Amino acid sequence: MTLVLQKPFKQLWAEKDAFVEVEKLQGEVFRELEARRTLRTEINGAGYFVKIHRGIGWAEIVKNWLTLKAPVLGAGQEWRAVKRLQQLGVNSMTAVAYGEKGSNPATQHSFIITEELAPTISLEDYSLNWQVQPPQAADKHALIACIADMVGSMHRAGVNHRDCYICHFLLHTDKPFDRHDFKVSVIDLHRAQTRSQTPKRWRNKDLAALYFSVLDIGLTQRDLLRFIRLYFQQPLRQVLREEQALFKQLQKKAQKLYERKQRYGDAL
């Protein structure tokens, strides 16, 4: 069993069973499944996000592997990713509680609690009107550089997100946007994988997802090339020469996702 508790849960749950107490937490529920529950709760006026994993069963694990999907077995994936990003200096969530018990991955009970990031706005919402009301070029370039640096740092350190869409990057809004002084944090790391090195397959999936999520916000070809140069930290000509196959693959995958979204909309 693993249990890490910090304030305020260290005091709240002193001499209590944390795995029982976490199930008692109440608040706004964002996801309620048999195997997972996500909610926002408040303790002494401060907001926290709680993710509880109860084990997905062997049938679901086998089904995931048969379809070449890596199953999410518990809160440990998010805990490890948050800690790795913290070491890197990549802005993310602050975990204040983590627990895991049970050696059987199909029935393992685990949870993670993170501090709420507020006030913030997702980059998806922030860029919603860019097509009709383009931002200042310098502001847009600053945000592109920020995301390229964050995602590049994650991948170089062995962390791939698996839901790498701009809706999972939050711009802090405690002060007016200043291209020279702003903060973006990456969230929703429950599917993230942490290794010594990110395989190209998973790197490419993250980049395809990110590209797909910006198709409708009015970015130019130059904006995309700017991201590529900053992400790879190499001269653009060299990147375009060495990663030709990658770019064709990314565009094909992202376009396929985009066409599916146009056909099925939110049903996806």
C-alpha cells in the first residue's frame, strides 16, 4: 500500500482510513463510472479535484490490450506524471494526496487529489474567436512558444500525455495577459505514461492530437512551422528533412480525426 497525504488531508484524515474517507467526499461530479469517479470538492474554502479509481476488471484490461490501447489501471499514472513534470519545472497540477492499495491491477483501489487551478481558462476557450478576432501576433507567438516548450520538455523527459489537446492547457487569468509574463499549466494527466524516454509512436500521437485541436482556430502555416522549430529545438530545414514521414503521418491522422468530428460531432 502507498499513501501520501499533505495539508489539509493529512490533518483531516489523521488516524482514519484514507481510502474510506476519500469515498465520502462530496462536490460537483464531473465523471461517474463504476471504475472511476471525478469530482471537485472544497475544504476550508479551497478547491480540490478528486479522482478515484476502483479497478477496471480483467475483461476491460484484456479488451484494451487486444485493441492496442494501454489501459489506465489507477491514479498512479497521473501521480507519476505530475511528479515528473514538477521535477522538470513544467507547470501542472499540485498533488496533495495520493493513495494506492491492492496488488491486483484489475481490482486496485487508488486516488489522487490535486489543488484546483483557478482562475484559469483553457486555451481552447481562449482561442475560440481567433478566426474572427485574431489576437496580436506577438501574443499568439508567445503562446505557441510556451506550448512548444512544455510539450517538448514533457516528451524529452519521457512523459506523453495521451490526451494532448489545447483544452488541457490552462492559461492563468489572475492578471491581464502579458506576453512577457504569463503562465500556462497542463492538466488531465490520468492517461499519461512516464518512461525514461518517450517512444516515437506516442510522441507522434500527442503531436497529432495537438495539431487536430488547433485546426479551427485560425493558425497559419508559419505558426505551425514556428511550433515545429521550437518543439524540436533544431533548425527548421533540418527538422523538415529528417521528419518528413512524421509530418505526413501527423497531417493524415489529424485530418482523419477532423473529418470524423465533422461527421459525428460531439458523439465522438
